[in-house]
Amino acid sequence: MTNSTTDAPGQRPVGVAVLGHGTVGAEVVRIIRDDASDLRERIGAPLELRGIAVRDLSYDRGVPAELLTTDAEALITRDDVDIVVELIGGIDLPRTLVRAALDAGKSVVTANKALLAAYTGELAESAESHNVDLYFEAAVAGAIPVIRPLTQSLAGDRVDRVVGIVNGTTNFILSAMDETGADYAETLAEAGRLGYAEADPTADVEGFDAAAKAAILASIAFHTRVTANDVYREGISNITAADLTSARALNCTIKLLALCERVTGPDGKDRVSARVYPALVPREHPLSTVSGAFNAVVVEAQSAGRLMFYGQGAGGAPTASAVMGDVVMAARNRVQGGRGPRESRYAKLEIAPMSDIMTRYYVNLQVADRAGVLSAVAAEFATRGVSISAVRQEGAGESARLVVVTHRATDRALADTVAALDKLESVIAVTSVLRLEGSAE
Amino acid sequence: MTNSTTDAPGQRPVGVAVLGHGTVGAEVVRIIRDDASDLRERIGAPLELRGIAVRDLSYDRGVPAELLTTDAEALITRDDVDIVVELIGGIDLPRTLVRAALDAGKSVVTANKALLAAYTGELAESAESHNVDLYFEAAVAGAIPVIRPLTQSLAGDRVDRVVGIVNGTTNFILSAMDETGADYAETLAEAGRLGYAEADPTADVEGFDAAAKAAILASIAFHTRVTANDVYREGISNITAADLTSARALNCTIKLLALCERVTGPDGKDRVSARVYPALVPREHPLSTVSGAFNAVVVEAQSAGRLMFYGQGAGGAPTASAVMGDVVMAARNRVQGGRGPRESRYAKLEIAPMSDIMTRYYVNLQVADRAGVLSAVAAEFATRGVSISAVRQEGAGESARLVVVTHRATDRALADTVAALDKLESVIAVTSVLRLEGSAE
């Protein structure tokens, strides 16, 4: 059979070791075994599974027993292994194993955002010094191609902003709260029952997962090393049914956003801002329609304008699709020679302090039901230069509330305003403060 | 300054020749000149503009005169040119020049879909035999990364379907007709005035442009060489204001779609279907919300599920963004060694005959206003096994009409039915026949 790839008879196979056999690992193994003939054509050589490292050999995983091993270190350093696929989760063990693989001259494909957001520097440097590939398309937004478009397709453009819904659990919860009017605790419990939230949902609902992804996106978009520690982070556990009701009244919904922005400071220097928080998003914004466990990433670049990528951000098969794309690319590089793009960190932008970041705000206040309250509240905003876009009074008597929406202001000015409001005699409580993203001005 | 790319002092520059200085060419030249320092870091060597081939030297283009030449052949074969960017348009001249560039060992970046859809075979073979890159991200959907995600990110997946809105002119016209209720001729004239339609709009409105893009998408998605001649094509010039009204009544809009599908024939063999036609799309389908000059491509793959890519499909800056992404990748390959993915055509699927393709249909009939018409019409559908999903009677007397929506049926069965309806005494005319895509069953 003639074909276009380098498929000379006797072409040396490309050996793959898979670390971890959970939902994604099992799917990756299935594809390597079931689609062997397509993969061979696309790579130009056979892709051969050398082994699967697992912790527990005691039950039947539906794969030949001789492929399974508990000795990951021995598996990855085998001479006939070219590519190591890390799908273990956690940080410390995968860090050791990925380092060992790179140091042994193996290319690595990983879906581990937490690992990358913490140690991308040492891993990228090891990959470079051993001239191997480190691919991680599956680490952000599952099956949705985001890393490769940012790294390659936009390599000749200047990215200004990346805004994504990159955590399915929180998006499922917020979408459900918006649809049903139920409160947070109830909806989280329901998400757990349906398999959309883990037994310990902290990493998702407190924004750690999204923050790791924001760090990865910001690093790539701005050619600067950004770690999870550089990302400002708020979770969704304080969002109430009342917040969603107020959002609806403003023709908005609430989404947990990962935002990566190029911001120009007062000194004229570009800085990077990476942050994760729940925000009001206008219903006409494309991200507002991303519901349930779906993910979407909007990229704004100087020449390209606004691009949006949408799809399934998690799950065994979608994540395996992204992993296998990386495996095929790494394998092609082995066969044809060459390397994928290396880490690009030349811009070395500083991280912008959160207090300088400007957004619009929604502030919900429980207030005394008497004359002069609005004027006292408005004065506190005005004193700090926070311009008010709209105010609405809701309820009466003990449930009297003011909903204030501001124009763009710095985080510092808003925080100062909220602190001052809290001390006002006529303000019973500042019930919630949320940012408003994706609207004009 | 330390940095991550191979930027040794004295690194040989990568030379670029740009053919054509229209909207896109001028923008590409601007980026190469204005963003030189970023491009150098991303490539690992300086990117240097060697010259711009134009037809007419007689006016000031705002670039140094010594860069301009009318001798494209001499420019592309210069020893210090590594990458040729073809932005001329047309087919014959670019074919000659691209061939000459590839044969001279230059990598080529082109946005020319018509050229690729006709001659991708000879161009890809020349690129392969000279071991150079042939990149064309800008040829489909402008700034939206589609080629690279399909070629690389989905390299380990099995694509079943690609459906896109890939022509801005027709999408602008159909969106405007939907919003204003105006008829086709009037809206086309308006699109021309606003710069969304060319003086001769044939390539856009008759679907030739979309068909070229469908050929490119189908080739890549299905690892099979598909040319523009293999694409079934209908344009939008017969779409009437009445069709859009009927679509609205069915909670649909009308879009010119490029569809690429893997279809399994009665013999169990996979075939490729590539086709372009206006179709009714339900308002809840993500493609229905893509309006104006925007483009979007939906990809359905076995593991990834449904992905959507959205953005600006045309215009100088967006197209230049895609071109420059390709230029940077081709330049990196020059510096680091290696090659981008070659043409993948191993699957060699046959083209499915249009008559076998199954879709749903909307049929609009002008009928005599008398008893028994519906039964006579329904009988013609039933005889040919075309199952009716809904029928609506509209108007009365001379303007009596029947709107029939079918379940899925083959193109052959539907065409036979329409021919029979045309001969029915009670049918005055078959006013329009459109396909319905993106709905259940």
C-alpha cells in the first residue's frame, strides 16, 4: 500500500507507556489498541503500547495482564518506550515520574494541569535540554483545542485577552442554580449525585482547578511563565440563589471565569493579569450560553479579533481525544525528526497586582428602609472615584436592598468603597460583591 | 538577554517573500515589519522580508520601494528566501508560482482555497518531495484555527462530520434577509454597497468559495484527497424572502452550509460526502446564531464529541493572523529542523454519490385551493418512502400553499418525489426545496 507518510517496511515502532488507568487512561489504551491501523498511517510507524502503570493489580481491567505493572519507574525508562502518557493526577508522584521520563529522553504527554501550573518551568527546561516534546493539550478544556491554537495558530499575532469557562463542575452548578433557582448547597449535592462533582469538591468549587488552567493559558498567551500562585482566585461557594436572581434582573447570568489579560500599567509597561472568579456575564455574551459541563474559551488577539472555542471540557473520551492528538504529534516527531514548539517565555512580563485591575462591579447591600440611604451610599462610591452605572432598590422594611452596578473601577477603589459601606450606619450588610465581565464600558 | 528559543548570536535569518499586496498582503507586511522583535523571539531567528511581488509599481504602497518587484519568479527563487507567502488570488498564476517556490525548496504559506481545492495533490507532492512545508490555515475560515486543530489536535480521533459557515458574504446576506425580511436581490445590492460582496459575487453566492473550503476540510478530516469537483454545490441566489418567512415559522433560519460527512454505504464501506447548500437550521443549533460576516465550524469526532470554532472568517487583519501563524511555524521548522504534518491521504475513501445522501427536506408548494390536494401530495411522498414529519397549509385561493417537512430521506427519493409533484394537476408549482440540517432525526 502506498501512502503519504514515511512508512517504510521495518519502520521502527513508537513505544508508548501509559501511567494511570482511570477514566482517561482506559480510553487512551482503548484507542491505541482499537485504532492501531489508523494511528500507524497517521504517524508513519506503528504505535505500540509497552505497558500501563497502575497502583492495584488485583482486579481485571479488561486489558492483557502482561501490560500492567506497578513499577512505573521501570516502565518509563524502558529502551523501547518513546512516549510517556501521564494520567495519574496529584502533583508529587507525577512530577517525579514526568521528570524521570524527560530526563530519560522520552517525550511526555500529560493532562495534569495542577502539575503544569506548579512546575511547568522545571519540566519545560528538562524537555528542552533533552530535546523531547512536552505536550499538554488535554490539561485545559479537555477535547477543545486551545493550547495548540494559542501556541501555533496565533504565533504571529498578539493576544490581549483569554477568557474561559474551563471548569465543568462549577459551570454545571451555576447553570443549574440559574435554571432551577435552587441554592448552592442543594445544587452541589445534586451535582455530586449526578457525578459532576467529586466527593471532595474543593479543587473545583474554590477555583483551584480553573486557576491552574488560567496559569497555563496565561503562560502561553503572553510568552511569560505564570504559575498557579500568580493567579488571583475566588470560588463559587458564596454564590447565593439571590445573586442569580439579581443577575437575571440585570439580564446576566453568573459564570466562574478564568481571565488572562495583558494590562498596561501607569508606567506604560505591559503586565499579565490572571484571575479566576465568579462574575456576572450579560446574556448576549457568547460565554453566557455555555451551560452544563461544557467549556469554552474566548481569545481576543490584535489581528484575529475575537475567537471562540467550544466543546466538552472533561470526561474520559473527550480528554483522551486531546491526549491522543498529542501522542500522534509526539510520535510523528520521533519518526520524521523535529520537535514541537518549546516553552516560549521570552516576554517575561510581570504579574499585575490585583488591586490595579479594573472591572465593573455588582454590589448588593442590605440597607435600612429610610430616606437618605441612597445618597449616603452613593457618596461612598463617589468619594473613591467609583462611578455608578445603575442602582435599583429592592424590597422594603427589613428586606430593603440596594443593588449597585458600577462602571469600570480598580479593585482597590472598590474594596475601599465596600469597607466604607460596611461601616455606614444605614447599611446593615454588604450581602455580595461580584464582578461584571463581558459588557460594554 | 537569555531566552528559551535557539537564538544564538549570528543565527541565520529566515527570509520571506510576499506575493501580492492587497488587503491581506499589506497586513502581513505590516506585521513582519512592526512586530519584528516578537517574531524573532518566537522563531529563534530574525524574520526578514526580502521582497513583495506586485503587478503595479506605479503608486505608493507605504513600503520601501526597494522591497517591491514585478518579477515574482526571480523573488521566490532568491537564495535568501526561505518562505514564500502567496496572496495573489486566482488559480493559474499562483499555481505556477507556488510550484516554482516548492520546487526551489521554499516553504509556502497560502490563503488560496481555490488553488488548494483544485491542485492540492500536485502541490502537496511537490512539498513532500522537497521536504518543505505547505501551510494554509488562512484558506478556510480566516483567523479561526481549523486546519491545525483538525490535522494535529484531532490526529488521534476519528472525525465523523464537519459542518461550517465558511463564507462571510452569503452569511451576511442570509442574516440580513432574516432580520429585515428583504428579498435576495435587494440584500445582495446592500451587501455590495457595504463592501461585503464583490462586484462579481458569483464565487460567493453560488457556493464556489464554500465548496473549495469544503474540499479542503473534507480532505483533512477524512485523510482522503477531495477536490472542489467532488463537492455537491448549490448557491443562495434562489432563496426568497418567503423561504425565510417559512423558516421562521418552523423556528429555523437559513444558512449556507459546507458539510463534510463520513457516510457508511449499504456495502458497509465508509465514503466521504462533501456538499454546500443553503439549509434550514433550527434556532437552537449553535450555527444558527452565527450572523453577519462571522464564520463558524462545528466538528464532530468520535471521542471529542462536538467542538465548535467561531470567529472572523475574512478581512485583512484576521486572515493575516492565520497567515502569520503559518509563517512562524514554517520559520521555526527552518530554524529547529523538522517539518509540519504532510498531506494525509491514506484512507482514500470514495466520494459518496449525492443521490444516496440522507437529509430532511422542506418543500414549499403552490397548490390549487380545493379538497383532496393534501392527500394527493402526501401520496407522492409515501409512494417513494419519504416520510412526512409536518405539513402546514398557508394562504388560500391563488396563494394557497403547502409547506411539507420530511423525515430523513435520500436525495434520490426526494428528487423523484419533487418531479412527481410537479406533474400533479393540483400542484401549481414546487416553489422551493431546501434541506433541513442540524435537527433531531
